Amino acid sequence: MRDASPPPGGLPRTVLRSETLIVLALSLGASAVSALISFIGSLTKPGALKEQAATLNGSYAPGRPWLDLSWQLFGIATALVPVVLVAHLLLREGSGMRAIGFDRTRPWPDLGRGALVAAGIGSAGLAFYLAARATGFNLTVVPESLPDVWWKYPVLILSAIQNSVVEEVVVVGYLLRRLGQLGWTPMAALVASSVLRGSYHLYQGVGGFIGNVVMGVVFVLLYRRWGRVGPLVVAHALLDIVAFVGYGLLAGKVGWLPTV
């Protein structure tokens, strides 16, 4: 499929370009800059990368579980604001989220395809992470460090869903559509989307960057084949749910899972 239809509503390309930069600056573009700074900082610390840790889903208010829960839910909700902005911008051009395949018109195919993609990528991704860490190209990734409270796993699941929606809607559906409308070639748009995905995972190390660039290429190709980000959101959510919840259940109990 093509990445985009003709420019919507007669909007000039300067407007589309500015709009795209604003969306990225409010979301994963800013995350990419933050990850780059974090990666540079990790290189200046003594010791190998695998001896350092990148912690996700940490506690905001240790020792105060109800306040911590409020912060967790607030963080998840505010992280979804760029997706709301994308929905507004797509509605403005007269298409809406259906234009990128993020709707409820094909729930079962989306779920089935997403599950198959997650199954295929999950095992390969874990093997790549363990290999990258063993060779010193990756930090130790700690998917969660929440306290053992009743809301721990529901919050981890919500966080996984939030990550998947933001990343796939912004970096695949929206970005490819806008780059196509700006005249980028399909190959250039694929490279931009994939490198951006890798960049905001740089906080994990070189291995995290390379692994996510590869994942980005696969996701772009699947999006072009199916014309929908729905399956990609499902796949990404399943991958993160298994990583977050699995780490919470297995950390310290199995020898092959690195911990700090």
C-alpha cells in the first residue's frame, strides 16, 4: 500500500511539516533525545554497559502505594495525549484514525495477526537481548520495579498498552502518512520510522537500538501489507505485557534472566 493519500484539505506542506515536528516533539522525538543523552551518560560511567541498569515502570512514591498509584495512572493518561492529538489532526483532514487502521472494524483479524507477530518476534527479541547484554552492547533492562501491591500487574498491563498505542500510532501510522504526504519515498520513510524507533530505545544500549530498528523495519513492512496499525498495537502490547509481567513473576527465580 502507499504511505499516504494526497495532502489533505489543501494544507501546504509547511503546515504538515510543522505539525509532524510538533507531534514528535511532544512524544517520541523527545524520548529519542532523552534516550541519546542517557546513552551518552552511560558511556561515561565506569564499568561495562551490562553492569548498568535501565529501569522501566519504577515507583514514583515509594512507601505510599495509593499516591504511587495516582502517579502511575496520571503518567499513563498523559502519555496518551499525543495519540489524541494525532486523532484530532486526522479528523481535521477528514479521515480519522480509520485512515491508519486504528479502529474497531476488524478486531479479530487484528488480534490474530498481532498474536502471531508477537510470537514470532518475542522469542527472537529475547535471544537478541540476552546475546547483546552478554557481549556488552546492552545495559541490563529492568522492565519493572514496582512494589508488591494489589495494583502492580494491572498497572503494568496498562503501561504496556499505552506504550504500544503511542509508538505504533505515532511512529508507524501517523509518521508514514505524513512523510508520504510530504513527498518522501517509501524507503526514506521506512528508514526514518525505524531509526526513530531505535533511537528512543538507545537508553538500553547499542543492542536496544539495533534490535528496535529491525523491529521497526518489520512493523513498517507489515503495516504496508495490511494497511492497519491495529495488529501492530496488539503485537507490541503482548510483547510488553509478557516482558513486564513476566519479569515481575520470574526475576530472581530463574538463572537466565538478568537482574540487578
